[in-house]
Amino acid sequence: MIGVDTNVLLRAHLEDDQKSAIIAQRFLSKITAEKQLFISSYAILEMVWVLKTLKIPRAIICESVLDLLDSPGVVVGNRDIIFNALAYYQKGQADFGDYLILAEGEVNHAPQLASFDKKLCQELRRCCSPEKFLQ
């Protein structure tokens, strides 16, 4: 099993550096064909963040992550958590990282989320200011 850094995934996806893109694409093809590729949930998080900063539309970001999750020969860390976070991300307005925190909390029996992010708390009933928990 070989782990892959976010920059390899991005070079292959964005093709913004032709030489690196070719190497990244060849590497991913070879390693996935051997069923030996591991992608950390943190690499997925970084990838989504970078794509967002590049103004890639949310729908395309979701499609890109789904492609990775559904790729044969690929093991994704915390796959179910990533999948659940992606479902929230497709429907909501918050950042993928916020939904990832929420999805991981749910799996670990922490369905409520304390946050100062007012927009997130307006969107999700189970999210509220930490101040509420002090009452």
C-alpha cells in the first residue's frame, strides 16, 4: 500500500503543470491497477480546500471526491465519514471541513457541534454556540 499526498492528486486532476500531471496520472494509474493506493481523509480535505480556493464549482468538487471514493484499487481513510461529509457539502453552504468535523462527530457519538460559525449553526440545528452548552 502506498499513500499519496494531496499535491499528487491535484496535479493529476488539475493538469496545471504538464510534466507533473503526466507523472501523477501514470503513478495513480499504476498503483490503483495494483490495488495499492491509500488516500488519507486529510488529503481529501486539503484537496477540497484547494479546489475551492481555485473557484472550482461545488458540484465539480463533489464529483471529483466521489470519483476518488468510487475508484477501484483505492482505499480512502475514513471513507464513510468522507462520504457523509460530502453528502452534507452537496446540500449545504458551509465548508467541507465543517461537515467533516460534524460527520466524524456523529460516528463517535457526538451528534452536536459547538461552533462560533453563525452561518453553520443557522444551517444545522445540531450546531450552536459553545455558550449554549454553558447554560
